[in-house]
Amino acid sequence: MRWEKIFFILFFLFSWGCVPEKTMNLKNLLPSPKNGLKKIESSKIYNRENLFDYLDGGAELYLAYDFQKLIVQKYFFSQDAFAQKKTLTVEIFQMHSSLDTYGLFSLDQDGEELNVAQKALYGYGLLKLWKDNYFVRILNMEGTDEAKEMTIKMGEEISEKIKKQGELPPLLSFLPEKGFVPKSDRYFHKITILNHLYFLANKNILNLSEKTNAVLADFKIDEQILKLLLIGYPDTLQAKKSFSDFNLLYLKKQSMDKRNIVKVEEGKFVGVELNDKYLCLVFESDDVNLINSLLDSVKNKLKSGGTK
Amino acid sequence: MKKTKEEIVTRRDFIRGTAFTTLGLVLGLSPLAFSQQKPPLVKKRTKVVLIRDEDVLKENEVDKEILVRMIGEGMCSLFNTTEFASAWKRLFSPEDIVGVKINVVMTPTHNELIGVIVDNLLAAGVKDENIYVWDRNEIGQGKAEMFTRRKKMMYEDNLNKVVKKCTALINVPGMKTHWLSGVALSIKNWCGAIDNAYTYHTEDCCARLGALLKIPEMKSKTRLIIVDALRPLFHGGPEVDPKYLWNYNGILLGIDHVAVDTVGLKIIQNKRNSYLNKPWSLFPPPTHIALADTKYKVGTSDLQKIDIVKLGWEKDALI
């Protein structure tokens, strides 16, 4: 009985310290109605079961990043504005971890960078921001300077209410600095996301799942844009199997070595290397030396434990 | 998961043109196949009408008068008639119960388009109480409820009973890209008629979507497809990032889901290429369109077998 109590207390303390503020009431994060802002109807909250009602098939994307809850609130942003185009929509997604929240944010990093939250981008009336385990979208369909200013203010207010800073996925620290195209990193777990970013096959030939961590990034080397895909598997065995599957099913050429580079269609080369529980793949190069060079860089990063 | 060579289609297969050749061509993924392509021996052709008007959108608001004319001219062209009303009368009789399947999520069907369709049905003699405008389980009966849609119906065999009740269906999707299925056009729009859509949202690029057209009610009752291409989405989706919306000012009309979606896909792919000024292939490849043709045999996905009639504004038609 005594041990059970100790275990319970330890578990409670551990959970308190490591898990983001998941219990935060999403309504408390909403911008308060002031300076011409007025709420339209009451907010709507969605969970894992009914997210489809709001996003249809788009819900699968958020579920792939371990979505927990969403609050949606619409606002008028001036007292006399009643037309559809004068509304603002705030969506606050609460995810399970900050790593996955960053992953969601990373999917489209096009836009004007803002000094709001941990990362924020604005473009064409849409503000997207990441802080801890919250991903926020604020959309104004007007796109005017006034609407932009209001949108950013709202983003700042939400950000201030989120007290914690989230971590970046550790896998990103294994990406080489040389040639890295800024804002090109995309962090994810599942094959559906990879196929949305860079279609490889209609089946899961790399055995991606919620237990695998992956990053896809662009590298500009000698005027070529190479695609690098780095995958971390739960153990060496799964990485090894995936290396073998990829060689067999994609490259159509097995390799006795841990590195395999094959010339494919349109004069391009594809390279894959097994490094313990990591698989590193490089696509879109017409120079085998560039593939070797990028694979070497990642290998060194993995050996050294990544960028601190 | 057991894998066999036969069931796996890779990026390399697309580029070589050894799989999904027609889809690869639409997406610009099959340059090798393109050079070897020969004109097909075509027996049966299908028609898709694209009608556009430069002024139908003003500050993103729809000019209904122009839209009325666009739908009228488009219908006349699709059914080879010169009188707006006669095309509708050929399709729908006063005895019909007509379901208008719109899309309400993210890039919704424009209300003005719904209004034009309902007005045309009424003019064709369909009784007001026999017109159902719906998506998922939000159903409006008659003109008065076409925008409010507060009625609910049960599902039977995973199909909303409104589909079973209707004698005729019109499919009116928005036009958008979709992160899981490549695009969401007329085929995918039927996901909003069933309560098990998740079984079609599969990790193989939603390959089974064509099976929706094998559902007897969809197959036998759908008489018309009208795609709202006024302001489509060409990247991401279904969630909207406004930078990927564009005023295309168009409407697509047809009776073959697969052909209509093939044309819509080609327009979206060309828009992506023009946006970046270089090939920007759509991922994941919407294999469900090709499979709707080759596996489920419910239409044609071969652009060479589709007669595309272009009417109205020609600038940046992208096809």
C-alpha cells in the first residue's frame, strides 16, 4: 500500500513536470473582446472524436500529430462590420507535445516571419504560430493592413497567455548546416504526411508510424536542390528492416553495405544509408558525389550527437 | 503488412510511365511515357464543359446574374440545346425528388450557385418540397431551407437516407486540393453522403474513393455534376490558406465524375506550375481518379477521350 502511494506521488510529480500544460482551459487563451473586437456567437470546441465535423478529411492531418482539442471562435473586428469579409477566425489547436506542434507548424513555412510566440508566419490574411503544445491559426479574409495589425495583436495576446516554451524535435539537430535551405525542414511521423510532401510510394515502404520520427529538408549544394529524409526508428532492427525494404521495393537493388546509391530515372541518383537506428535518404541529385557528401555530413552529425 | 511487388506503385513507376500513365501525364510526372504515347482508338467519348466569366467575382463576391447566365450556357452546351430551360427539363421531371449534394466544409459551395441550381429545378417543374440541399447530416428542404439546412436524417447501410429518398442527385462540390487524396472534387464529395468516410481516408492516397461511385444510389441517381471552380484552392487543403486560393471564375459541368475530376485536376496542376513557374507536382498523386476509371470502371480519366468544351473568358484557362 505504501509503495503504491509512493508510486502514485512519483507518477504525479513526473507527469506535472514533463507534460505541457494540457489542462489549460482553451477558452482562457482566446483574445478578449476589446478595441473593436466582438465575438460572433459562442466558441466551439472539438476533440479527437468530432474534429471531422469541422475539418472533414483535414482532421486526419491533425490526428497524425496527436491532436487533443481545438477551440474555434469568430470575431467581428470593427463595430460596424457585418459583412463576411470583416470577420476573423481564431483556431487554437492543443496538441499532445510541443514536438508534434512544431511538426504541424513546419508543414508550410512560407510567409513573413514575425517575432511572435516561438515561431510565427503571416501571409495573405493568415497568421500561424507555434508555442509549446499550441498551434494557432488566425484568419482574416480581408488582407488589409488594419486586419493584419489586428490579427497580429490577437496572436500576441494568445502567445502571452501560453507561459511555457516548447522544445524543438531533437532529430532536427542532426541536419547539417551546410547547404540547408532555411525553413525547408518538415517534421512528421506518418507515411501520409511524407506522401503529401514528397510522394515515394502508395504503400508504406519505409515502415513509418507514430513511433518513427522523420524530417524532410532541402539542401542547396552546387546549384542543385537535394531532398534529405532522415528517419529515427524505435530500434536498430526496424531501421534495418526498412533499409532492406527500401532497397528491395524502391531501388530494386539490395546492398551488402550500409550505404546504397542507385541511379534512377531522369539521370538522378538516390542514396540511402543505415546508421544504427536511423535511416538517411537523399533524392534529386544528378551527382553521386553530392549524395555521398550529404550522407557523410549526416553520419558525422549522428556520431557527434547532433548540434547542441 | 504483407507487401508484394504488384501492389506497390512508386514515384519511379510514375516517372517511367509504367503505372497510372494517364494520371502521370495529367500531373506531369510521366515525361518518359509522354514521348511514347499514341492517340487512342476511341469509341466512346465524354464531354466536360468549362465556362468562365471575368466579372463573375467582384472583390470575391459572386455576381448572381452572371452566374445564372454561365450555368445556362454551360447546360446548353453540355446537352446540345439552345434553350436554358430545356436542358433542365430533359434531366428532371415534376415527379422527381432531387438531392443537391453541396460541400459545406472549408471551401464551401457558393450560396449563389446553390440558389441558381434550386431556381432552375423549380423552373423545370420540380416541387419545392421535393428539393433537398444537403451535406453530411445538414439537410435543407425546399428553397426556404437551402442555406439553413437544419433537418437530420438517419443513415442506413452507411448512406444518409436523403440519398435513398431522392430519385435524382446533383453533385456540386467545391474545387480544392486535399492533403490526403490529392484533390477533393466530385468523387470525394460523396464522402459527405456516408457516415463511414474514414474507411476511405486511407494511407494509400485514398485509393478506394472510386468505390463510392459503385454505390447503387450514386450510380443510378446522379444526373449532373456542377463543380464550383469560382475560387478554388490549389495547395494544402481542405483547410484553407488564402495564399493558395485563386479567382478562376469558372464552373465545370459534366455527367461523368471521373472525366470532370480529371479536367479539374489538370487545371489545378497547371495552376501550381504557373504559380511557381516550374513543375510543382501535386502530392499525394490523386490515384483515386485513375482507379475510378481502371479499377472501378465508372468513367474515363484519359484526357484524350474527353471533349473539353471551353466557353467564355479564355485568359489563364490553364487547359
